[in-house]
Amino acid sequence: MMQGVRRLLRRLGVPLGGAPRPGAAPPSTDPQDAELAHAPLDVLAAKVMFSHLRNRQQMLGPPPTAFGHLDESQAELLIRATVAAVLASGPFDEAKERQLRGALSSFGLQAEARGFIADAIKRPVPLDVLLRGVRDPHIASLFYAASLAAADKHDEVNRAYLNYLATRLKLPQDTLLRLHSQFGFGATPAA
């Protein structure tokens, strides 16, 4: 990585500490000065790497909450995942209903499946059964996104639930980072 940055800087005409610029002071022979001469390059390399990783996150594909392409069984799985996340911290009440409906409306699922949502609330499916319906990484990320959208970010039980879910779904750290960033959820679970 550093070699690539150095080549780029040379092409741009940025002096790299070798030959002095015209009119510049002669280079120091002190070993500490030699180390410091490359410090700005390290900072530049870190910035280039950070920008590369940030752009990589943006290029991973459509947002994980784009549910328009799902078939009926996949949409039902995600509705049930959202219900399971809301119920992770205790019994259903009015506050949790608002939380659930808000999460589902952000995915555009509520208008299509009102009867199914009511049934999913009355008869929640155990998490183990739901996780058996997750058959590929894309559905795994959608399952986690649905759960993340419904979870209370200030509740420790919800955080523990999400950590468990991330482990069970075997989600890559970059996917978790992107989802947590998208939903403003803060720190990602431990890998």
C-alpha cells in the first residue's frame, strides 16, 4: 500500500525526502529526522485506506433494507424477524407496537400484510425456527436489518439479542458495520 502511495506522490511531483527541493535546506542526517520525514506519508496512506474502505462499503450493492424484490415467504420471514426483535426484551405493549409498526413501515411491508402482522404478533415463532428459513447471506443481512430496525438501541437486552443474532447468522463484520451505520445504532457487535 505504501509503495503505491509513494509512486502516486512521485508522479504528482511531491518530494519524498530524497533529493532536496531547489532552495530548501539540506536534509538532516539525524535518524529521528529520517523517521519523521515519512510520517506525513503514513498519515496520507491512512487517509487513502480509509477512503478506499468507505467507498467499498458504498459499492457492496443495494441497501440491505430494499425489500421490494422479496417474494411473499421472504417478506413474512422478515416481518417475523422484526416481531422477534421487538419481543426479545419482554412482552408486547403499546410502545413496542409503535416500535414494530414504525420499523415495518420503513420497509414498506405494513400496507401489504396487515393481517399477517397481527397474526405474527399474536403467535410469534421461536427464533430457532425463524433462523432455519435463512438460506443465503443476502436474506441473513435482511433478517439482521429488520431486527436492527425494530430493536431499541438503548436496551441492553436488545443489544445482547443482536450480538447473538449476528453470531448465528454468521454476518461479516463489514456488513454489520454498514447496517449499524445505516440505522444509527452505534457500535457493532463483537465479531
